[in-house]
Amino acid sequence: MLSGLRGGYAAADDIVKGADLSVASGEIVALIGPNGAGKSTLLKLVAGLLKPGGGSVRFKDREIAGLGALEISRLGLSFVPQERNVFGTMTVAENLEMGGYLDGVHARQRRTELYQRFPMLADKRRAAARTLSGGQRQILAMAIALMNAPDLLLLDEPTAGLSPRAAEELFGTILALNRSGVAILMVEQNALEALAVSARAYVLVQGRPEREGRAADLASDPTVRDLFLGGEPAPMLGASKAGMGFIT
């Protein structure tokens, strides 16, 4: 649970200005809003890549605000950034090896499991990551994060720059990951599609959540649709089901 979270890239310049937000076990939660609203910054504050200027972040009944990214990762929270999320000159197998360095004991087994889940990675395990397509790189980036066996996955613009078909396939992958037990907090500019696969959503404006609720309700809300979604609501393609309290 985030409570009154504040912070940004400089101590005197808060981009996130008092955010309250929660994610439940087994849930996909979408974070949408205009460019510059602070969505990506919020994820970085939660993941420990930026130090909060105030407020609380509780993960599995533990306060993690102010902890470093490495310590937060060890607790079971993984972050997939929008850019520079793979090592381009390394092979797919080497990228996964880097993702498993926190828990080397289980790294080999997890890599085998990920090859089974994503056959494309197995087929291209000797290929340099830079040779993959955009969608394939995003799959690899998520697989690197999954090497840590996270309970919560933070995704920053996972479909940015992808073709419509690749984006649709990636949303299917996100749904499948969630059904396997991984909770997901996702920042996404393809707002209609993000709402279609999410259980709940928040609309962030100028560093604060201005609207929150069931994803289906926000997708059909005329104000939200006109301001942020640009048209008619999309059908819900498979919203996840919330479980018991997770970030509390």
C-alpha cells in the first residue's frame, strides 16, 4: 500500500505529490494518465530506484520506503523499466543468468521453467538480445525479472513502441503471468488495452490519483474516456480477480 507517497528526481521537486494506491494478491492494477503525470516516477519510488521524499510504502506488511532497489528485489518485488531493460550484447541465456544472480541456488531451475513458459527464449537462447524484435525483447525483459520469482511485478510501459499485434500478444503474456500467481502494477499508455486486462485502475494527474475504481467502470466513465482514453471503451478481455490483501 502506498500512503501519501511523495518524491521525484530532486529533493526540492516532487513529481509524485501524495499518492495513495494499493495492489491485492492476484490482481492486475493499471496506472494511467497523461504524459508527465508521474506514473513512471511512482514505480521507481516503489522499486527503490528513487528515494521517497515522504509517505509510506508497505509491501507484505513491511515498510520499504527508502530501502535500496537490491533489498526490495530480495523481498519479492521486481521492476521492468521501459528502456534499457535487456543487455543487448549478451545472449538471451546470459541475460537470464544476470536476472538470477540474487538467488543463484534456484537460477538454473528457474531458467529451465522460463524456457518452458516462453519457447521463443529457448529457441533464441544463444542469440544476442539486440537481435530480438521489440516484442521479443519485452518478453526477455519480463523473464529477467521473473528470475527473481517475484510476488509483485512492476511494468513500465511494456508495449511502448510495439506494433498493435505485438502489443496484443504481450498483453496476453501479462494475463498469463498474472494467472500463474504474479500480481502486477502496470503503467501503460495504451490505456484502453491496459484497462481491458486489469481488475482495477488509478488515473494519475499531476502526481496524484484523481480517479480509482474497477477497470471496467473507468473504461466506461465518460470523463475519463474523453480526457485520457480518446474514444469508446474497450470490452473487458479478461480482467484479473483480486485476492487477499497483498501490499498492506
